[in-house]
Amino acid sequence: MNTNNNSNQNIKSLAGKTLVYIGQETDDIYNNSVIYITENTSSGSEGIIINKLLFATAALECKSPQSNNETELKNIYEELYQGGPENPAHGFVLFPKDESKTNDPYAKINGEIAISTSFGILQEILDGLGPNKKIIAMGHCKWNSGELEWEIFNNKWLVIQTDLNLMFETKFDDKWEKAKNLSNIDMRSYMRQ
């Protein structure tokens, strides 16, 4: 009987799914957001916005193996995303789990997606050894227990299956429209309330 309950909890979990914001608020950080849900438990939910760009190029200070632990500045010529309003100085790297080049002990596998907060993966990216497909984001989104489910119930979010093409192949400013289309819901006849 416990097995069935655990199985039901796994089916109902939002972890590994993607949210598409369809709420009415337009001045909110979540307006037109697409969010990958990294955690969904009885304690609450967390996710990372995958379609809001902070910078096209970011600079990181890191240790060079050839410089006796002295720091040097390297440029990452990658898009840097605004992952959410919580802990904006905390970085996350999302990438397809099949693109992991090394065994990152800090990487969390969530379905087909790996999520790392390790400086090691940033070092790999700087050295040209990291995953080819990736999202580098600063900060994350957080909801208290039951809060996200209530927002979904009140038609603020569509829940869709995570699509690797949407996450890693689609331009950031096209993701919201594409994610909406992946829901197969005709928004012209969708009742907001």
C-alpha cells in the first residue's frame, strides 16, 4: 500500500515539469515566464525561469590551474538568465543529463535534465569542456507549501511536459509562445477564471 502512495505522489509531483505563466498581472517578474520546476515537495516548490535574459555575456573570476591559485578574469560568451527573485547571487546550470562530461557530485538529475550549482561546472564551461547545451541562471523561484498548486488551480500557470528543444534550442524570447503552444490549449477559448 505504501508503494501505491509513493507512486501516486510521484505522478502528481510537478518536479521536472515546465510552467507557462498565463496570469493577469503584467508588472510581475513572472509575466510571460517559462519556469522549469526543480523541486516540488510538501514543504514547497522551487524552479528556474528559462526565458528571461540578464546579460548576453558574463565575466567570472576563477582560479587558473597555471597561476598558482591566483585569480583571473575569463569571459563566458553565453547567455546569463534571470532564474528568479530568490538568492540572485546563487548560480545554477541546467543541461541535458546526457551532456555531462564529468561526474559532478553536486549535479541533481531531474528526468532528462541535470542541475548543478557547482563552481566546477562553470570552470568546465570556461575551459570549453562543459555541456554544449545549457542554461546558466542566477537566482531561482520559490513557493511555500501549497502556494504553487493554488496558483495553478487559479489559472495563473499552465503545466506542460518538459521539452529539451524548448529549453535548449529555442531562443529565449520565443520560449513563452512555444511553451504555450506545447500545452495544446486554445488560449482564445481558455477561461482565465
